[in-house]
Amino acid sequence: MHLEIMCARTLHMNTGMKKHIIYPLLALLAIPFLLTSCKDDDEETELSDDCYISSLSLGVLKRIVYTKSSQGEDSTYVVTFSGSSYEMSIDQRNLTIENPDSLPIHTRVSAALLNVGFEGVLAWRVAGTEDSWTTFSRSDSLDFTKPLELCVWAAGGSSSQTYTLKVNVHQQKGDSTIWNNIGEAAALNGISERKAIVWNDQLVVLGKNSGNTLTYIQHPTATSGEWVSVATTGTDNAEPSTIQKMGENRLYMSTSDGCILTSTNAVDWSDAGYPTMAGLTLAGASDDNLYALCNEKLYRSNGGEWTEEKLDDDNKYLPTGNLNSVYYTMTNGDKRLILVGRCNETDPATAIVWAKTWSSDEEQTTTWMYYTPNEADKYRCPMLENLCVVYYDNGLQALGGKSYDGRYAAMDSIFHSRDHGIAWRTYVNKDMNVDSQLKADAKSAQYITATVDDQQFLWVVLDDKVWRGRINRLGFARKDR
């Protein structure tokens, strides 16, 4: 039974009593009158003991949008949107209500209407206060800048429940990036042929020191922490730029004499047992197979003999240097492996891209596709010095030093491909804007390497300087429904 006590806007309670057994005196006085006024004198009425909120949503909301005029001056305008587009999750066990997806930044919630489905008598007050309860009316605008308490009393007066309502609003602009300068790492000085990965929740940089020995350098994936440098074992002739992950707990790397090494801790390495091939360079990995380039051919192996892969174009277009590989699962469940790098047979200003996509058990029979460069295509992946390609923001991301044709300076732009490597565009509205000091550090950097951690932070290591950045929306907390 829905009852709104219109004869009194404010219901005053005995503050000395426990809240969960308090009910409005005026409501109880009014209930018999309301019921008997429409019933026969001899007819008995049974009042409901139900008291709960079944649904809740916000009404029309206003949001301030900050922009610049055509003259470059700061300006604002207001847009409206339906609050019902942001679901309010009701936890009946803990008696809490909030929106799992926060409202956009700069949304005005100081005055908004509330739509509530409930059983019983409903009143509200600011949470954590001893304010008087105010009878709920759908025509009143409420202030949601602070949590509210919504109390529902049963019509029969035997029970009540008090919910805490919190409206979440983003405090950061979603489409922008916050960069942190982690500082300088002396342990990185003099380290060449480096490769950055995230392993066991640590940022790990593997590279060769002045004695041509592979070195393991570790730092916590946080804005502070100690750098640890450890000499690796079993890494004679190792080529750190070829390091690949297979599964959750194993790394692989090729050597200059065609062997494959493996490790579970990135420090201690041993022969993985794959057949040796002179000139072999590890190029990529899936869940079950390693991929390698050798003598202008692409091979695959799951531990046994190397099998030549099928290509849809001439093998002279396979990458010959600055090689990057990215393996991921697409939204439809298919697997995809991308190779991006430099090719001596193509335009030196453009990176070449090869891709292999498969579903179920088709990995062994699927043909590699070469994304043939098109002169009319304005969005080809530029060939950058120290080219780094990672999977980020539901797509491929390319960054690095200056471009081979001089068109782009080091870290001048970050290029993103949402169509699996076909078109590469800079971010719209500067979502992934690059910090000016990061650009300055990159300008003089000899070595640049990058990786992504589980918290969607992009790590960029430039000589002895380390930066961490993330598009704000990728870090927004999302409540469980």
C-alpha cells in the first residue's frame, strides 16, 4: 500500500528510541482514518507489514560541459540527460543503494527528482544526522551531494527498514590521462637491448649491461618502491628484445644461435627444448604455440619441430626489425596475433602489419594476412624509432621515438588502432595526451620500451627515466551489481 501523508510535511521522531523501531505518529493516526473512510463499518481491515524499496532512479539531470570558443577562450554550456540511464543497484541485505556506473564529471546533483517504487510509508533525511524525517514527495527536488537515508515504515506499524542512498559522480574527466613521473633509476644506466614487461606484479626491465650480460631490473607497479638489479642465469647469447609470454606463468626468449630459453621468474633461464634453427628469432606467442622468424619465413611450434606458416602474400614483406607482437582475445572469443615492425622491402616511414585470427582449434590451419599499405590511406602506422606496440584501451597502441620520415617527434603522439591494426589514429579529444616533460625526456632518449599492467597503467621506460600513465576512464571504480 502506497501512502503519502500530505497533511504534514515533516514527521518528528523521538530521538531517544532506536531508529529501526520508530514509525511516524502522524502516519499511524492517519491510517485508520484513511481506511475506515472507504470501508463499511462492519468490514475489518488488515494492514500490511511490508516495508521495502523495490526500484529507484534519478530524474532529468544537468551537466556542465567545459570547452573553448572558436577564439580559444574558455566557455561552458549545459546539457541534460536522463538519470534513469544510470542504474541504481539496491542491496536488500545491506540496505544500501548506489549507482555502479558513476555519473559523468560536473553533473549537478544538488537538486534532482527521485523516482522510487516502495511498499509502506517513505521518508528521508541526510545520512549520519539526527535531522527530522521528511515525508517523501515525488515533486520535491533533493540534494544528493551527500548520502541520504530513506526509511520505509510498514503500514501496519510493526516494522521498518532504513536504506542509505549514495549517488556517485566521477571526479575526473574520463577522456584525459594522468601521468606520473616515477623518477630516475640508476640501475637502468648503461642497459641496452631492453624489454619491459609486467611479471608477478612487478615492472621488470631485462637488458644487457656493459659486459653484455643479461640483467634483471625490478620495480613495484606503484608510484614508489625500491629498484632491484639481479644478474640472470643461463642467458648466454640471449636476445631480450624477443621475450614473449605464454600463459600466466612462463616466459620465452630466443638466443643469437637459434635456441629457445624459458623461465618462470625472469631471472633463471634454461633451454626450453625446442629444436634449434640457425638465424631463428622468436616473434610471438599464443596460448599454445611459439612463433619465430627465420630466413624470411614464419614458423610455429608447440614444442616439437618448427612448422612453416601459410602467408597470403610474399614472405619478403615479413618484418625484418623493430619487431613487436601482440596476442589477445577479441570480444567474439576469437584469438588474434599481430606482428608489427620494420620491413626492408617497404616504405621505411610506415610500419608493416601482419595478423592471424582463429577460433576454436583452427590455429594450425589459419593463414596470416598482410595488411598491404595503401597510398591513399592516411592512417597507416608510422615507423618510429624504438617502436613499441601494446594492447591498451580495447585496441592496439603504438608509441616510441621520432618517426623515420621526421613527421613526428619522440612521443609526440600515441597512435591507436581499434580495427586490429588496419587504421592508426591519434586519440580524439586528446584522451591519451602526452605529458610535456615526458616528451622532453623522450626527445633525448636512446632507449624506449613500454608495457601495460593489470590496472591499465601504461609504463614507459626512457633510458633511466620511468613514467606511468592511464586514461582516467580505464581506472574508474565500478561497483559490483
